[in-house]
Amino acid sequence: MKKNDIIKLAVIGCGFRGSAYSDYTLSHPDEAEVVCSCDINPKRLEQFGDKYHVPSERRFLNAKAMLENVSDIDLVIVANLDAGHFEVAKMVLEIGYNCLLEKPMSPDPWESLELVRLAKENNCQLLVCHVLRYTPLFSTIKQLLEKDEIGRIISVHHAENVSYTHIAHSYVRGNFRNLSPIILAKSCHDLDILNWLIGKKCKKISSFGSLTYFKEENAPEGSAKRCMDCSIEKDCPFSACKQYLTDDTSWPTSMISVDTSLEARIKAVRETDYGRCVYHCDNTVCDHQVVNMLYEDDITASFNLNGFNTTETREIRILGTKGDLRANLEKNYITVRRFGETSETTIRPKVYAGAHSGGDAMLMKDIVDILKKGNWKSARTSAVLSVESHIMAFAAEVSRKEGTIVDIDSFKEKILQKGRQDE
């Protein structure tokens, strides 16, 4: 491919995540363009097509139909809901297209491993949207570790603090309330970033967590099934009316209705899952969970995921033999302290616009460059690497449910054996 060629993208799943990656084409029209799109929602497909200038005849309601009727594609972005990832990505890979797959790869461990095999079998590339590797903050931390700034890593403490509004929207009322374990759906990102920064293999894992608060027994006296029918809604911090019926129509409000007019949003809050009381939903995923990990060279790591925070943030602390490092993604700082020194160094990486602190845009920039140069070995998020964090998430869920310590190699082999038996 010539350096000046424009990369042609196909997008399957035209919601928030599909748009997040497609936005790169609007700011870099000389580098990439969306040439076809697919979504099961006609209104969303129309809105997406108009925004990214996709010809009407190249907008599809069915992924199979799109893949069978277009051929001028350099990369297919698969960003539909979790449960449909495997089926769609499998089609893409079997045809032989390179694929960028939204995380998680699949809610099923064998399907996740099978996608890696299919990519190799069909001689195409499969990348996973683990965008944290591309954020300026985590990229800078990786560079500091490679420069031996704090010595050999001994232990890592990492936390994903999900805001109370985010967990209520996505994991109590929303699409992810019972599709996949939250440790997979939300935090395979975080397990992946631990793998990348530590640079070693995780050997054993244990986990604790539960759905503790967002359930019917904790509903306040006088609460109703829906916020619009509730006499105490005005005093509830989780009110759908407070969350979705303001002047702010950006995410997550934009997710409840393709039409973001006040009238349409009132209708959505009145009639859809997004208007239900957080204590009266059918959600099943944990609202808090901790994971403990043992890596090679006796490196230990802990991860804390919880949905009880006023603000959204990721925090990490890395302890080494020469010093320690602390960082906060949203506040955008890294502090390095070395043993025997009284001062500390604070670094504030360059800030980029966009979701995940610019990680989405930087991922797309890298992929476009890789496609032009054909240098796939430089890809940070190949499925071969990314699938390891998925296996860890599945293992953590087994540990949480069974109260056991899970050996990662043995767990992975059991998955493969089951897959072979089921074939």
C-alpha cells in the first residue's frame, strides 16, 4: 500500500464505540474514510451514515450482506454488542479482512481463543481495542519503566473507579447489565494494561466481589419501578430524570435514544430500560470486585473495580526496587520518587482530545500507519497479546464464584480441551 493511499474502513456497530473510532476519519480525511457501515437499528445507521458521509447504497442492516457485497476494504471495525462479537468477527476473519474488534472479544473464553486461531488460519490481522495502551499517561509510564526509573517491579496496585452515574447507566439499567461479567466487559482494559506495564506472564489469580447494592432489597421506602412514577425521585442521586433530562445530550444521554430531543428522551425514560429504578432492574453483574494476581518473578498485583465514586478515574501505584510511581489518568499526572532522594518528579503528559484521554484517536492513528506500512509487528494490541487479559478476566470470575485460586495455564488448557471436545 502506498503511503498516501486513503485507508478504507467498514464499520459494523454504529453506536458510541463505532463512532469513537470513526471520528478519526473526520479529523484526518486525507488518511482514512468510512466506505460502508452496518447496524441493526435503521435510525442509528442513517445518523451514522450521514455523519461519516457513507453512500446510502453502502449502508447495511445485516453484517453478512455487507461483507458479501463490498470488497474495497482495508479494515473492518466490529463494535456491536458483546454477545455478537464472535459471530461477526468470525465472518470478517474467514473472508480474510483485517479486523479491529471492540473489547471484550467475546463473553465466552473459547470463542476468544478461537478468534486468535481464525486470524492466523486466514492470514489476516486481528486487533483488540485495548486503547489504554495508547493513552499518553500509560505510554509514558511504560517508557519510565523501560528506562529503569524505579528499578525492578515488585508490586502494582491499580484501581478503576467507576462513577455512580456510569455504573447506573451501563451496568444497572443499560446494555451491559447482564451480557458479560463486569470484570471482562469493563475491566479487561485494566488487566491488559497491567500485563503490558509489568511485561510478565500472570500465573495465578483470585477474586472477590458481588452485586451488593443495586438490588431490590435496598430500594428506599416509597420507590417505584420507574423514575417517572416515583414519589422520591427528586431525592435520589440515581434518578434517570436527573441523568438524562438535562441540557447535556452527550454520552451517556446520547445512548438512550437516537433522537436526543427532550421529547424523545422523556419518551425513552418513560418507556425503556433507561427509565427504570436502579433497585428494580434485572442486572446481574457485580457492582464491586477485587482481583489479586501473581506474575512471573514473584511480582504481585492487585486490582480494585468499583462503582461507588463521585467521579470517574483510574489510579495506579507501581512499587520497584529503586523507588515508586503513582499516577492518575483523569488528573493526568505521574509522580516518581526514588529511594534516598528527598524530592519527587511530577510528569504531566501531553493531553489529547477524545475518549479514554485520547487513547481512541491514538489507536486509530497507529492502525492507519500500520496499514500503510504493513508493519503489523509494531501493533500494541494484537489479539495474541490481548486475549491473555481476557483469560485472566474469565479466571477471575471462576475464582469469584467458586472461592478458588486459579492457575492460568491450567485454566487456559481446560478451555482449549473443552473447545476441541465440542467440535
